[in-house]
Amino acid sequence: MSDDEPKPGSAEDQGPVTITPELADRLAEKREELFEEFEIRDEFPSEVLREAEARTEGVYEEIEAEIDEREDLRDLTTWTTDPVDAQDFDDAISIKREEGAYRLWVHIADVTHYVTPDTAMWEEAVERANTVYLPDYTIHMLPPVLAETVCSLVPDEDRLAHTVEMEIDEETLSFEDIDIYKSVINSDERLTYSECENRLEDPSLPLGEENTLAFELADRIHEQRKADGSLVLNPRRDRAHTIIEESMLKANKAVTHTLMWDRGVEAMYRVHPQPTPDQWNEALKEIQELDGVSIPGDAWGDDPRKAVNAALEESPERQLNKIQRAVLKVMPRAKYMNDPFGGHHALNFDIYGHFTSPIRRLSDTINHWIVHENDVPENLLELCDHASDKQKDGETAERLYKQFLQEEGLDPHAVNNRGVEVVENPEEAKHTA
């Protein structure tokens, strides 16, 4: 699923990709074929839908009843930033500057307040393990009726959240303090990425100063990650993306460090093995041979990740995808494991796991439960293996579906960003951008 918004004159601004009914039928048949092959459940059972709909009733009374048991953050300036076509808003941030520190709050929709182990929704989420994104077709982990209502941090509405509050040292950017707790928040505004950029351009606008401070912190964290050897395969993201990406990475890191070092408990950690030296040499050789690409001399050293980062930053735009492919080709798959040892090679984190997307990833949902209940599921290792396998299946289905679109004369990127419209007249069907 793309995070990019339509920009004037871009493919997304041209309206839907038009196709014939016959082609629409072939696409539907291909999806069904992939769903069967990879055991991807498209439709939700009626019991799950009934549960989800029931949890959307009496929302305000339920939140009011919860306030005394939670941190009341409704007066804290808070906002979401998402793609223009986002249907749910599951993360929000707040930030303040303090003496010698930044204080960053990352608020995540409290999914496990509504989806608990004794529900059919939980069982279904476990079976699905993640949301699968095909071009212009999404197979959700949780029923949208829940994800897009009570679990969506919409503006000017009280919502239940799971908050990660971090005091970050102004000099070292390390954690001075981490607090993770249940909260009630009220988002001040829903920003798109382009709106966030506008606020950064003009800090006098509402949330302009807050976004400027958020970007100051995020940019510094981003540069520190690169300097430490974190692989940055997409070096040209805009400032809005940088704010969200770095805030979520910092929150995920804070949670999993707390689980491991402060509590010493098992959780669904994300472990990413490193390629062998020969595999890295193969990737770097392929990158060096690309037209117009070179790895600066001072980037060569003991860490090939830094060499790749330097090549990406210096390369022509047309070669970015080829550099990324050369690296991904030799990268082992990341897996979910019940202990963090081995770390996350691409991010260069000694401990890492997911917490910030419980609407679309089982790992985050499980970690929310462990954090709050301090209760580790007995079948955690089985859940880790299952989530890893289902993620691989989903990504393979996505790749095969994109390949099929191309074989049918469709541009997967255009389909994903512009959507599809079925037209009866074959002459009006324009398959590509």
C-alpha cells in the first residue's frame, strides 16, 4: 500500500484506471486463486462482524467509564499524519521541548481494549496475522467497521489509546525515561502528508511549531541512525514521512527495550539476520556496476550498510530501484521470534519489535496485550512462526498479483494509487498510466 498522496499532474491526479468487465473478472479470478493458494481469508465470518459492530455501540459511555483508570491526555496537543486516502488513523503524536530533553508521546489506538483473547475477533486476527495489501484491494486483519470507528484516532473525538511517553536526551537522543500506559486522547487535527509539509513551510499555521519541533527531533534521530549503520533504502522521503517513521521506530524501540531489559519477558520481537560477507560483496559489486553509480571512497569500511546508504544518496533517481533490489536480493527475511537476540540488522538495533500498528499486524496486537497484562501467551513461539509465515505468504501473493497485472497490461503502481473503474466500452478502457 502506497503512502504517497496525489500531487498536481501526477498519475494519482488523472482519475481511476479504466478496465473492461472481462478484465475485471480476470482480476477477481486471479485474486481468488491467490487467496486459495496462500490460505488468505477474504470474507469475515458473521460472528466476527457481529462482535465488531457490537463494540462500536455505546462508545462515549464506555470511554467516560474508562477515564478514571487511565491517563487523561485530552488537553495535550495531539495530531495524526497519514496518507490522503487513509481510512483509519491508528497513531498520533504529541511533542514538547523541555530543559535538556525532548518529550515525545506516541499514541496508538487501544485495539486490545476491544479485541481480547476471549473474542472471535481475536481468533480471526490470529488466523490472518496481518493485513494484506494488493493493488486497489485490501484484505484486513481486523473488521474495518471496528478499525475505522472506535480504533481510529479521528479529530475532536475522545479515543482510548495506548501511549508511549519518552523523555529523549537533547544531546545523545537516548532514552532518559520511558513510560507506557493506557490513556484517553482527543486529536486536535488529522493532517495529510502534504498538509504537514505546509505546516513545516509556515510554522505560524496551526500545529506549525509542533511539527517543526517534531521534524527537528526526527531528522536528528534519522541522521544518527544512518551514522550508526542503519540501512536507509529510501533516502529521499519528505519531512512528513520522516516525522512519522522516526517517531514510530523510536516508540517500537522503547517498548521492546522495556519488555526485555526492565521486565525480562518474552514478546514478539523482530529479528533480522545479516547477509554473509560474500552476499554483501555480491550486492556491492552489482551496485558499483550500475551506470552513474559509485560508492564514495570514504564510505568503504567495515559496514556495507553505510556504503549502500552513500550510494543511494549519490545515485541518479533512475538507479534507486536497482540499488534497492540488489540489496534486498541478498537480505535474509526478518522473522518474529520470542527473544530479541540477534537484533535487527537492517535497522542496526540490538532489540526491536512492533507495537505501533495493532490494526494491521498481529505482532503489535500481541505486544500490546503483553505490555498491559504482563501476560505472555503460552503459544507465543507458535504465534511468532505463524505471523512470519503469513507475512511471507501475503508478500508473495502481492508480488504475484502485481506480476499478473503487468501481464494484463496494467501498471500496478497506477492501479494502487488511482484505483480501478469498470467501463462497458472497450475503447474507454485505458490500462496504463
